[in-house]
Amino acid sequence: METTDTVWSCPFDYADALEFDPQLRRMLAEEPVARIRMAYGEGEAWLVTRYEDVRTVTTDRRFSRSAVIGRDFPRMTPEPIVQAESINLMDPPASSRLRSLVAKSFAPKHVARMRERTQRVVDELLDTMAAHGSPADFVEHIAAPLPLVTICEVLAIPDGERDWLRAHALTMMNIGAAGREAAVRAKAELRAYFTDLTAARRRSPGDDLISTLATARDGDELLDDQELAVMAMVLLITGQDTTTYELGNIAYTLLTRPDILDGLRARPDRFPAVLDELLRFIPFRKGVGIPRVATEDVELSGVLIRAGDIVHVSYLTANRDDRKFDRPHEIDPERGSVPHMTFGWGAHHCLGAPLAQMELEVAFTSLLTRFPGIRAAGEPSDVPWNTHSIWRHPLSLPVAW
């Protein structure tokens, strides 16, 4: 059994378009279970990078999410993004009840209803882009508004409050130390907003997702008021930010890969089949998310992790592990059925994945049908990229048709 004295400094600030972080690539190859030090938080942590080891950490009960509560754990942002009461910090079996209740809100009948709303929003946005004329900014016309409008439609959040909510969500994602107080304030204000909103929906439910969550039952079980407020807040943040970024990233990837785009131009209906490979390939965030704590000594790939140690996993490197994926750094639309980890794994696999996948499918299938001649308007080297948050995405993306 190995021990390691090497500690890798991991700011996780690499942001060269969608190129894979060379440090993560080195760690996957050279030290797949490594000690790391991050920009914020006390002490050191482990970083686990191999697919099978990531799967172990995310499914083995000896690694606990809830044990990080109250600890100043190593992280990317000055203020932890996650709420202490969130399902994301619960372990099975406590999390199983909430996941079962929330999953009912993403049952096929509910997703089908969301698809109708999403298609309407997409059609309106494409109309606006067409009226603007070629060239147009894909981020401005599609990527930025679509997920926000869709999740707010699904949550039935009034128009006048949507920009305020998005601004607060963005404040929480910044990685600059100077933004800590603003992030704390934004989190508190969002929490208060959703506490009031969910209480109102519980008193008078409609056909929106919050009402569905408020009334979903597993036997006699319901989400309590605090769980409901935090879950609605998590859905707002994760339901619009990450999908916005993936819309831009997928568009950039397609526009710079004519071999893939040409195939989809001929068959837009094939996009859902290609989507999984694009999600696997694209490194849409810069590093890691919420860690776990080892509750007893565990050996991973010959390395001993001690009880009490903080353990991060990298879904990015798991998606590029050549032990699981042949030619992992290439896009292969015909790739086999090994599941990617972009939506997480195990007990914390993203509950909103069906909504995100549906939005991406509707957006790009409609885009390629409406604008089959779409192409980049300008050079890839001229595209500006986000550098100040945990996410990687283009800030603008001019397209022509």
C-alpha cells in the first residue's frame, strides 16, 4: 500500500477554450489518487481521478457527504455554494426519501409537459434571432435566455424577478476572494425568496414544478418546508446556469467540428444520440464540486485514505479515463454505451438531468432544422471565454446562416 508526500497545488483555474486541463490530465496519468491543496478552505484533500475509483467514492457508504457540514473544506469558491440542508449534502438512506420525492417531479409525464413549454420558448427565441438577422450572437439569443426562461416557466417564477434571481446565482459561482461577502448575501437573499415562494405554492398549488414538489408523496412522506425551499433554490441555480453553459459549449464544439456538424445537418434527429458523447467530452467546469469525508480507512488504487480525510472526485477526468473509453480525448459520435459522469454518479447523480437533456435536445434539433446552414461568424480564436467562475463557457458566440 502506497503513501504519498507530494501535494499538488490545484487552483483549477485553467480556461483555454474547451481544451482539457493539462494538470488534470497529468494527475490522471501519473498520480490518480493524489494529495491536493486548493485556493480556499483549510488543509489538504485527496483528488480521485480514475473512473472506477470515482465510482467507488460516489457509491461506497464509507465516503460521506454530510460529514463535510461545518468543516472549512478545500474548495474552489470563497463561500461554499451548497446549502447545509441541501439534498447534495445528505447520505443514503436519508437522501433516498428526498430523491424519491423529487424524482416524481421528473417523471415522464412531467418532462413531456416541460418539453412542450421548452419547445414554445425555443421557437420564440429562434424567431427573435431570425428577425435580428445574420450574423447573431448565439449566447445572447439562445444560450443565455433559454434555460432561465425554461426553468422559470417550469417553476412559474414571474418575469420581473428572473433577472434578479440569475444575478444572485451568478454571484454565488464567482471564484474571486473579493466576492465572498456578496456571495454570502446572495445565498441568504435567494434562500429567503424561495422560503416565501414555496410557502405560497404549498398553500395554493398550481401545475408548476414547485407545486408538484410540494404535493409529491412517497407513502405518507412529503418534503418539509425547509427541504422544499432549498430544493426549489437548487433547481433554479442548477437548472439554468449549467444548461446555459452547455448550450454555448456544445454550439462552439459543433461549429468548430464541421465533420460532426455536417452529419447533424443532414439528420438533425440524430442529435439526441450524439448528445451523450458531447456531454462526456466537453469539460464544462474547471475542477471539482462538493467533496466527501472518509468515515474509515479505505484503500483506492493502492493508496491509503485515512478516516476523516477530505476526498474530492473529478468527473472530468473520469470521462477521459482510457481504461474505460477508447481514444478518450477524441469525439466519437458512434461511441459505445459506457455511461459518462457529467451529471455525477450514484446517490448524487443530478436529479435534473432529464430536464437538462430535454432542453439541449429541443434547442439543437430545432436550431439545426430552422438554420441548417448555421456556421461560425468569425474565428474560434476570437471567441471570448469566461475566466472568473467555476464554469467554462463562451461569453459570446457569433453565428451566421
